[in-house]
Amino acid sequence: MPDRGGGPTGPRIRVGRPSRRARTLLMTLGVLAVLGMAFTMFAGFWTDWLWYRSVKYSSVFTTTLWTKIGLFFVFGLLMALAVGFNIWLAHRLRPPLSAMSTEQQNLDRYRMGIAPFKKWLLFGITALVGLIAGASAAGQWRTWLMWVNGVPFGKKDPQFKLDVAFFAFDLPWYRFLLGFGFAAVILSVIAAAITHYLYGGLRLTSPGARATAAATGHLSVLIGVFVAFKAVAYWLDRYGLAVKSSDFKATDNWTGLRYVDANAYLPAKTILFCIAVICALLFFATLWRRTWQLPVIGFGLMVLSAILIGGLYPAIVQKFQVQPNEQAKEAPYVEKNLSATREAYGIDGTEVTEYPGRSQTEDKSRLRDDADAAASIRIMDPNIVSPTFQQLQQMRNYYAFPTNLDVDRYAKDGKDQDTVVGLRELNLAGIPKKNWINNHFRYTHGYGVVAAKGTEVDPEGRPVFTESDLPSKGDLGTYEQRIYYGEKTTTYSIVGGPQKEIDYSDDSGEKTTSYKGGGGINLANPVNRAAYAVAFNEPQILYSGAIGDGSRILYNRTPKQRVEAVAPWLTIDGDAYPAVVGNRIQWIVDAYTTTNGYPYASRTTLGDTTADSLTAANDNRAVVAQQNQVNYIRNSVKATVDAYTGDVKLYQWDTRDPVLKTWMKAFPDTVQPKSEISGDLMAHLRYPQDLFKVQRELLTRYHVKDADTFLSGSEVWQVPDDPTNKSGDAVPPYYLSMKMPDQKEQAFSLTTTFTPNGRDNLSAFMAVDAEAGTSGYGKIRILKVPTSTTVDGPKQVQSQFNSEQDIAESIRLLRGGDSEVEYGNLLTVPLDGGLLYVEPVYVRGGGLKYPLLRKVLVTYGGNTAFENTLEEALNKVFGAEGSAPEPPDEDRDEGTTPPPATGDPTVQDALNDAQKAFEAGQEALQKNDWAAYGEAQKDLEEALRRAEEAQARAGRGADGEKNGDDKAGPTPRPSGSATGGSDSG
């Protein structure tokens, strides 16, 4: 179609053309640039495909890829067609003549300028909006797959009586479609309006009508479509109220309808839906009436209604109906929220039992045996002793242990024992000489498991290793010890080719090996080599002679990375842990299915609720979340990663979870049935920490079951801060073999404590049966202390411990010189109605830059002991027979009362000996005389022991007891004088 307009044209100016050689050079450079970009894109795609194929999860790659491609092209094409069609239609409907005005004469220049490029301009605009829309739609692949594969929950919401699957799987997809529709209409209106204006259909300053009839009809229809979409939005908003979050009373993330929602917002949305439909019809009617008078009136009515009905009316209901009688009005909706939240987070089966908080037995000596039966008390803190493992079992600088070790169970003589476990992983920072060959070809793997008893130390305070040395040997038997995949293995390695790898070193020198695990991607293919050279930005991969037949490249080597990659729909627990299963080292990774569309269930932010003092100090322990805000979570998958081959296996753990069933439909044959879990593997599975942390955070409010208590906020708890530091981060939960009052024998458990909101005394103790494969697995028990009883919480225990005069003096001596004292995990064990606190105390002495267990604190019922061993401390606290050694005959004087402890020459002599031993140890350190240092440490311990015994004798004398009475119990402490320490196991 010819364009209107015209005007004088100036003389043509000839511009010199570049020479043929220059044109050829420019074309060559252009072609090379295009080929380079194309190969770079191909390299990324090809290496991803090769990786997924190597781990046997190519279906995940193809399903995800084709879903993204399909969404990209479908929605990109729809957006391009919508915008392009409206631009073409606006051009088609342009008036044949334009008014002779300054405005139109100025526009003639633009019309003439774009006339030769109209088709290209139309193509460019539509392609641009199509690419943007397609890319946005491709990011919704999870939403699409959940919608098309959704499985019913079998549970209906209490308001609309719809299956929960509608809110979890359907509603998010409908909202995406609605948002896409809004974007398409808005862009079409803008594009059409600009085109109409450019070609005279819309006029701002020209004489006559401001818009032609054709432009009026076109834009009215588009605005009518927009209003129709708004009507759909009002209708969907009705259902959205069931998953709407708001701040309400005891929770910042309340979800679901309240009284004002059900009685004001819900009817308002229905009325607004009807008004929007009428308004849309009025806009469509302009095709016949050719005037905007009625549509504008209707649109104004809709806006006014939105303000009055959608905003003002609910505010009036809230002010004059709800607030005067909030408790009664909100109670039914709070009950729905309580029920849904407890169900969505798997805490509906929580058993809350009243617990006295104080011992029910007057004779404490009878509790000594009960204390041993109550728990296998772990005095090896896995978050303290990593440097000790490093010092005693590193063997070579190119090995290292993780900062936080793990707690597992291994059978010994038919009995399970809590064991602290760490892998001797590769540490590239410690290799003798760094270069490309050493970093990626020679130093490729770690070697062996190191394990120690959790409940014992040797006389020097060191771990009692059950698996140690290099190669590792001990109780774990024979297994493949090479560790090619681990938490500290973050770089790529090229193995299996002509270049030999360093395996390990012993007295006879270095041993070499060549990888035969079958993992990784073959680099013998030159295309693969070129692709990885580009993908890793490492040209040497392309031409290095160290790569040849059999060479394979290993990458994405951390367990969490691998599980996240093969199952991008899962949320990964922050703590992957190793276990020897059969003859392999397997990394075990807990994974969760989540959604934020469970009606009435309050939301939680995973990044916040799973944070504690350990995650703050170690980013590797942070949860890997697909959705950070969720209101439904299940530990649906247990995953394993072979430390040698890198093989990843996903096992269905929660067989009833509809979210997992949905993803299994979307990605068939990726998750193996629960029956495929071997007995060896089942023995090492446990209740995951991050799920427990989410549940304990919810249970600070949702342990109550009645609406009145919830609304009053009188029973709100909090997770206490870690008492060993001033960071303000939450205390971590701890694994411990123990038994709750209703259990007949110990069970491997995960435990935590609660304090009242804003206070430090204890509110409750919580434990979950963490031993997989048992009938009680996953059962949550809470022991609730009466509000009328004051029981010390972790912070108070630690504070009082630090203020004990005799203990503080011992700590001062232990901390002398450049020694450091570190408090281990403060373990809490229910015992006879009271709570037993146990805390190991470690010392990094002088030049020994690793912690050794020197003392154990135990406190129960106001009695505190600070002894060399756990057994001695328990004996002293419970007044067991023989716990207080009988004083020598020369110290007995039955008719007199000894002077106070501070003036006792025996105490002073012992402290003087302790000071001399400490000084001797420091002198031995300066001379690097480790034998003398060890003797000095023994002398120091002996002197401190004598000081404590003398102090105890003096205390008994001051109380009027006879020095010769060898049955006297420990000196009583005031109630609450127990002390504690950091709990980070």
C-alpha cells in the first residue's frame, strides 16, 4: 500500500565504497564471529548433554529441554502474533487522507523515513517481543509440568471444597496464563496506539476528531479484552484468598482466609467480576456505537467499585465487626489454619506431654545407672574435633576434612554406637606445587574414611578411632577408599588417560593409580575436547599430551550439586553425609518436595528457618532451595552419590506424597521405588536436619491446637540462640542416641530445646525418632515444662557455668598462656522428670593447634560437676559410691572444721603445682620437645584434680561435715547453677 506524505528531497551524496579486500576481510571476520558464537552455544549444550548421559539421567535433560523449547516457541509466537497483528491492523485501518496540520506534516517525515523498512521494522518488533515473552515462558517449565502432570492430594480445602491440587498445581499455571494475557494486551495497545498516531488515526493537536472511527473501534476492543482479563483475575483472586499470606497475630506468614476475607473480600471479588464483565461488553459495543462514552463510564464505575467494594468495605468490616470481637470472629478461621499448617509440615502427629522439669526422686544416687540407660552421651562434638582429625589423620597436606564432621551409627559386636565420621578429601590448597597438570591430572582424589567413637576419648583427650591410618583400616572392613566425589571437591579432574594419578603415600613412597570407575565423560573424541576447552575456558584441554585414550573428565563433583542437577525439582538438604554401604563410600543426601500453594497453611522461608550457628559459619551447610518460601514440605527422596563413580540414585521415601508422584509422572524412571533401598543403606538413613529445623520453627507456635490459645500468644516459644557465641544465631539440633520417658530403649534421635518468647528459661524439649527403618521413625515428641516451673534454658546453663567460681578458676588455668578453651555441644537428656545437661570442654594447648577433650561438665537438679571424664562427672553429680576419693589419714581431723577453700594450703599447693606444670609445658613447646610437653600436661591434669578434691574436702568441712565421712555427696549447688556450652553436633 502506498504511503502518504511527501516533501523535497535533497541531492544524493556518494559515499566511497570500501575496497574488495576490505569487504572480504570484514565478511570473513563476521562469519568467524558468528561461527564462534554458535560453537560457544553448542559447547554449552553439548557438554550438558554429555554430563546427563554420563550419569544416566539423559531423560531429565531432554524433558526439561523440550519443555523449555516448546514453551519458548508457543508463547513467543503467540506474543509476536498478537503484537504484530495489531500493528498490521492499525496500519490497515489508517485514514486515506491526513489533516493538513503542522502535527501531520511533522509526522510525514517519519512515515517517509520508515516506509522502505516497514516490513523489517514489523519483523524486528515482533521478533523482539516474541523472544522476551518466549524466554519468560521457558522459565515456567516447572509450572507447566506440575499442571499437566498434577496428581490429586485427596484432601479438599475447607472454603471452596476443591482438591488441594487445584491450588498447588492448577492455580499457578492459570495465573501465568493471565499474566501473559495482560502483557500481550498491554503491548498490543501500546503498539496499535503508536501506529494509529503515526498514520493519522489518532490526533493530538490536529483539527477535527481526535480519533477515527476505525482507531476507536480497534483500541476499544483491545481495552475490552484487557477488562475481560481483569474479570478473570477477579475470579481467580477468590481462590487466591486461600493461599494469600498476611501478618496476623502470632505469625508473620499467616496464610488463608480470615473473617474479613470470607465475609468482605470474597463477595467483593464476585461483585467486581460481574462489573468487569459488563464493562468489557461496553467496550466491545464501540464496534457499533463508535463512541467511548459508555465504556469510559463503565470503566470509571469499575475503578470506583474496586476502591469502595474492594478496599473501603473490607476495611469497615474489619474495623466495626472484627476488632470489637476478634477472638470470636477469627477463631473458626484460625482452627482451619492450625489444622492445615500442621498437616502441610507433617507435624500433625506431634505428641505433646506435660513434663515436670524437676527430678521426682529424692535419692539422686539411684539415678546414676538410669543416666547411663537414658542416653549414649556423645562427648565428641563433630563440629569441634575436625582440626583434631586433621592433625592426627590428615597424613598429607593435600588431604583435608570438612569443617563439620558427621554423626552416624555403626554396629560393633552387634550393638549400634554413635560414631563421628569424616572423609579424607582432596585439598588442592595443600599440594606441593601448583600447576595445571598437578591440579587436574595428578592430584585427583581423597582417600579413606576416618571414624571415632562418639562416646569415648583416650587418656590424652584424643578421639578413640575405630577407622584410621592411610590406607584406612579398622572396624569398617574392606571397601573402595578412593574419593573422587566429595564436599570439598569443587574443581574438575581429568583421569584414566596416559597421566598417572597420585593415589596415596606410605613408608615406601608414593603410590600411583589410574581411574577405572567409569564415571565422567570420555575426552578421546576431539569434538568433546573442543567443547570442554570452550565450556571451561581452558585451551590446553584441546591440545594437551596428557589427554589420550581412556581420558575422562570429572566435574560437578559435590554430592549436592549432582543431586540438584539430576532432580532440579527437588530442594536439597544442607548436610550431605558419608556412609560405608557394602564395599562403597556413599554420600547420602536428603531431598524435599515443596510447594507454596497449600491452602490455609502458613508459609515459612527456608533460608531463614534452616539457618543456625553452623550455617552462619559454613555456607556449604545451607539448604539448596528451588522455592525459598513454602507452606508444604516432605522428605520424599533419599539420594545417594557414589564417592568413587559419582553414580546418583534417587529413592522414593514418602510413598504418599502427591507432589513427588507428580514429578515422577513428569520424569518417569528417574526415582527408584522404596523397596530398592538395601538393608545396609537403610541402616545409615536418618531424619534430616533441615526438615527438623523447619518443623521446630513451626512448632514454636503450632504446638497448640486450640484457636483461643493461639490468638492469645501466651504459648509462643522460640528456638534459643547458640549459647557458645554472641552471633545471635539459633542453636543447631543434635543427633543423639537416647530414650524419651515413654520409650523402653534408646533410639537414634534428633533433639532441640525451646524457650519462652523473649525469655531464657526452658519451655520444652523436642526429639524426633531419627532411625530410618524402625516403626517409630519420624515420630515427634515434645516434653512441655509447666509455666509455673522455672527450669534453666541453654543460655542460663552456660551463663551459670561460666560464673561458677571453682570451675572458672579451672578454666582460667586451662586457658593460660596461648591455650584456648572451646565449649562443645550442650546435650540435653530427659531423666526422671528433670533434665540432664552434658557439655564437653576442649583445650587447644600452646603449639598444639587442635582441640583435645580435657573436661566434661554435667549438671542435674542444681548439682554441677566439672571432671576429667564423663563417668567421674556423673558420679559426682549423682553422689555415686566412691565418687569422692577418701582424703589421706593425715588430713583427717574429726574434731575440727577446716578453713575455707581459698585458704586451704592443700588447695594452694595444688594450684602452685598446676602453674609450674603449665610453665613447664610452655617451655617444652618452645623447644619442640613433645614428650616433655605431654608429661607436663599430665602433671597439670593431676594438679587440677588434687585442687578440686581439696576444694571439695574444704567445702564439706565448711558445711559441718566430718572430713572422714567417705559417703558425703557432692557440694550442693543453688538451684539453676548448672552450666552448659555450645551445642553444635
